[in-house]
Amino acid sequence: MEAPKPPSLATSSDSYAFHLQACLRKRDLFSGKSIHAQIIKSGLHFGVFLMNNLMNMYVKTGYSLDAHRVFEEMPVRNTLSWNAILSAYAKQGKFDAALRVFNEMPERDSVSWTSMIVGYNQMGRFGNAIQMFVDMISDGVTVTQFTITNILSACAAVKALDVGRKVHSFVVKLAVGSYVSVANCLLNMYAKSGDPRTAKIVFDRIRLKNTSSWNAMISLHMQCGRADLALVQFKQMTECDVVSWNSMIAGYNQHGLDMEALTIFSSMLKDSFLKPDKFTLSSVLSACANLEKLEIGRQIHALIITAELDTSQAVKNALISMYAKSGGLEIAQKVLEQCVTSDLNVIAFTALLDGYIKLGDINPARQIFDSLRDRDVVAWTAMIVGYVQNGLNDDALELFREMINEGPRPNSYTLAAMLSVSSSMASLDYGKQIHASAMRSGEVYSVSVSNALISMYSKAGSISGAKQVFNLVHWNRDTVSWTSMIIALAQHGLGEEAIELFEKMLSLGIKPDHITYVGVLSACIHVGLVEQGRSYYNLMRNVHKIEPTHSHYACMIDLLGRAGLLQEAFNFTQSMPIEPDVIAWGSLLSSCKVHKNVDLAEVAAERLLLIDPDNSGAYSSLANLYSACGRWADAAQVRKSMKDRRVKKEQGFSWIQIQNKVHVFGVEDGGHAQRDAIYKMMEKIWKEIKNIGFIPDTESVLHDVSEEAKEKMLKYHSEKLAIAFGLINTPENTTLRIMKNLRVCNDCHSAIKFISKLVGREIIVRDATRFHHFKNGRCSCRDYW
């Protein structure tokens, strides 16, 4: 059968136009250029109609430069000419050129405006697209069906519900709502903009629903967390496409219903001839990762290979993530070796990082991080958090500095992670620098950052800084904010303030959690409010229905024990519905030591050592108690048992940070470069505080030696050496911040009160349990610690 002949052509221009359209259909650019040459030879290149056809061919075959030359050479142009070149620039993302052409147009029609809207949408500049539509309406240009579908897509992308509703009024006015494409765009806009009710109305009014209509409703139900309704809708479909299955699988996966996602995927393989695409595979592999279903993940991997399914980078990333999270780190590494490391996405990278952290080997993660092409803020933060979780604070700080200099702007999670580093190092200077960075970026108002700042200032010894941050975010506090501040006040000996804040929290209707109650019970412990502590314990159980944990039980034992109610504290351990842990018995043992109750101390130590036979604190506390009671033989026997069992006593040390350098001191430490000056300063201070009334507490030395030897041993305790060093190396009136790994002894506590009065400085000491603020001869703990 012969091909149909072209219609009779009246003119050469019509003939050339016919052949140009044929070249466009066949994508035969070579023949098109030949015709272009013939047009020029024939002298027909001045005709608008023929030049528009020529330009249209070049635009639609992607040769916008040739189209531009044709446009520039046209002596006469009509609106079609301008629209053709405008569309070329807009579709290619050359928006400066497109905007220039648009502004130069002598007359714009709906095609001109719509071309700009389409171009903006393609570039993701949805706000500009919406503004262009508003200007189009202001100019009185007629809106077309194509304009409406594109502007509804822009509204959906940025959830511009108000604008979308106005566009809906044009749909009604122009009576184009019956077009499925328009109805689907309306449905999609309402669904994505958070108006499910109107979306449902639009859906119900669509007479001829196509697959896209049903898919939009499934996505809407999933978005609203109604997986049950999505499943009902899915089962009502007469014909499903890949998007339908993907909407169900991804929806289940995103809402934590991972087994359901795997079940739907299984149904897709059994009941459908459709081939899973990269979106299907990414979602179902994510479900396997969340469930840590390594075997199912392997089966899906095998399916991908045998069925020759999509193996794009997205799928490889999903495979790496699945294997890393499911315990198949070695296979994840092999998959990584088969692809370009620089194309690894953040989810796969963080999964690998987590896997390496569990193995305690973070170096491979850093190598991958360094090779990533697109290191966004999430990747930087994941790497920093990896260092923090491995205790590599210096590496975290170094990487954070690198991020500030050459990486993306830190977000709230990055800053919160870095503030935790400052907290663990008790470094106020570092913390203030990060605070300044948060202020510049505006992240300081983020709940996670403000909470981390409260904690950082508190742990670095600046309760005033913690209060300032807490007051700054008065409009954006959550339970963690209140809890952080309550714990901070308690640790700094401001128990009454902590309790007052807790009462205010309750009056505002903010529900405390189990950590809040640990904080308020600690506040009662530090100021000896036994009855109030009992009251809060009962409030926690009876009103807020929070079951006590080991931490709450330990707090109650500590509260009773410190107040001298040792028998009641012991009875409390016996009435606990769970076995007392090391902390509970340790609290009772410490209280027995303070109140010199040997009988109960022996019971507490015995129970503690049954749980943790290598606990040096139990041996030391019992030996020290025996020594304090003059039972030297028993003390020696405990120390011998400790030696026989090769239990090493934890050594006490103190440190101070000056000019970003940490200086650590042990008892009678002679290794510091300024040793002679430190000892000379300590000798001077010792004499001067004795002159103003200080009496060394030689009973704190639990060794059977002379009083003179005891006093010499007390003089060079680690915190005293750290203070002497601080006095030498800081300007007058500077606050000294000392950290100690063990509890401050009675003698040091008394001596530091006198030192603060002698030198006229505030000295803040953080020991193993709390902060002591020494000022003008007094301590914030009021000698109750």
C-alpha cells in the first residue's frame, strides 16, 4: 500500500513548511538544515510564517542557538515568533535571556505568560511561577487550561493553598473542571497543600477517573497517616500502574509499617506484570533496613540481578544502607566498591557510618566522607556525630572548624552535636564560640540548640549563662528545656530555684517526664528536702503515672541516706520491685560513710560487689570508713583483698582550661612544667589561709601516719594544685573553673572556701556529683553535699 501523498500546496512557502514539519516529526535535523539553505536561496527567508516554522523546528530539536539566529535575522516578527524563542530559553533554563525576551515583547498572549510559568516550574522556582501568574491576571490576559495545570503544580509544590483556591475559581469560571488533567492537578494541589476534605470532594466529582486520580488519593491518605483508607482505595482500582504500587509501598515504609510494605511488594511480584522501578526498590530496601531483615534484603538483591532490574545509583545507595543497617557491613562495602563512592547519598553514608561506629572503626567512614561529591549539611553532621559517639572530641572540633571554613552552614543538629562536645569537655570558651555561630545563623532559637546551650553552660559551670538562654527562648520551650534547666539548677546547688521552676512548669500544664523527676528529686537531695522529695516521688507515681526507674530509686535512697535516715534508706532498697543496682547500693554506701554506720556499710558494700566485683569505689569507701572509725586492721584487710583481686583504685585528678589548653593535675603532681611556681604558690596560700582561720581536716587523711605527714598530703591535692596554677596564669578577678573526676574531700572543700575569700575570686569546682560555687568564703552547697 502506498503512503498517502501530501496535500496539494499552493505556494513554495507551504511546501517548505510541510517538509520542515516532517523533519521535526522524524527528528531529521540534517534534512531540516538543507531545507533552511534552500529557503535562503529561494529568497523566502523574509516571510514570517516560514521563519516561524523553521524556528519551531530548531527549538523542538534542542538547537536553541540556531533558533536564536533565525529570530535575530527576521525583519518582521509576530507573537508566534516571540513565543517560540521565549519557550526555547525558558525550557533550557536560560532565564536571564527568557526574561529579557519576555520584557521586550511588543505584545504578550497567554502562551507567552504560560511559557514563563512552565520554565519557572522546571527550574523549581515555584514562587516566581506563582508571581508570574498573578501578574498575568493583573494584565487581563486570558487563562488557558495549560496555564491552570502548570500553576496548580506550582501551588502544590510550595503548598500555596490560598493561591490554589483562587486558581480553582478560574477552573469553575472557565468550565474546564471536567478535563481529567485539570481535575487531577486540582486534586494533587489540595492533597499536597493539606486540605484533604476538598481533595476528596474534587475526587468524587471526577466522572472519568484515570489512574493518576486514584494515585493522588492514595498518596493523600498516606500523607494523612490513613494507610487503611489508602488500602481501600488501592483495592478499588481496576488498573494499577507502577506509581500506584509505589504509593502504597513508600507510604507504608514512611509510616513505619515496614512489614506491610514488604507484603504489598510481594503482591506486586505475584499479581502484576509490572516491573519494579528504582522507587519501588528504594522503598522496599528501606523497609528491610528498618526491620534489619538481612535475608529478605539479600533476596531482593538477587531479584535485582537476575531480573535485570534498575541498578541506578539510588538503588545502590538503598542496598548499601540496607546491608549496613542489617548487619551485612562487609556486603555493603562490596556494593560500595562497585559504584562511584562520590555518588553515595547521605542515607547510605550515615548507615555505613553507624555500622563502622558499632565496629569501633571510624577511619573508613572518614575516607568515604572525604570522597563524597555532594557533602551536604547532613553528611557533615553525621560525620561529626560519629566522632562524638566514639569520644573523638578533638576530631569533631577539627571537622567542625573545616565545615565553618569551607562547608555548608551548620544546622541545628550540627550545633547541638558540637555543644555536646563542649559539654563533655566542660569548655566554656568553645561553647561560647558555638553559641556565637548559632546566633549568627539564627539557629539559637531552635529548641534542640537552645536545650543543648542550657546543658553546655551548666556543665561548663556558668549557671548564669544557662539561665540567660532559658529566658531567651521563653516562647519556645518544650519538656526537655524545662528539664535541662531544672537539672542545671539542681547540680549547681540551687535546689529551691529548681523546685520553684518545677512548680511553675506544672502550673503551665507542661507534663514532666521521667528525666524531669530525676532532676527535681536531685534538687531535693542537694538541699536536704526529704519530705518534699517524698511528695514528688508520690506525685510522679500516682498523678503522672510514671513508673520509677533505677534512677528514681537511687535518688530516693540518696535523699534518705544523706539526711541520716539510713535504716529507712535500707528498708527502701528491700521494698523495691526491681533489684537495686550498683548506683543504688553505692548511694547507700556513701551515706553510711558520711554518717559512719559500719554495719549497714558492710551490707551495702557486699551487695554492690556481688553485682560488680571489680568496683574499686566499694572497696575504697569501706576501707576509708574503717579508717575513719580507727579500725586500721579492717581497713588494711579490705585494701589487701583489693590488691589480691587486682582491683585498681580510681586515681583522683583535676583539670583547668586556660587559653584553649587543658592542664591536668594529680595528687602531689610533679610533672607540670610550672611545678616549682605551683608548689611555691600553694605553700604561700596554705600559710595565709591558716592565718585567717583555716584548720586542716586531717581526719580526711585515712592513713595511720603523723599529723604533720597528713597535713603535707592534704596540701597538694589535685584541685588545690589546679587552683594554684590558675591563680598564677590568669588575671586578677578572673573566675577559676576546676573540674575533678571524684568527689571533693572535706579538707579541700573547707580550704577552697578560705582561698576564695583570700584572693577575692569566684572558684567553681565541678566534682563527680555536682558544682560548688565558692565565693567570699562560702559555698553554694551550704556545706551539704
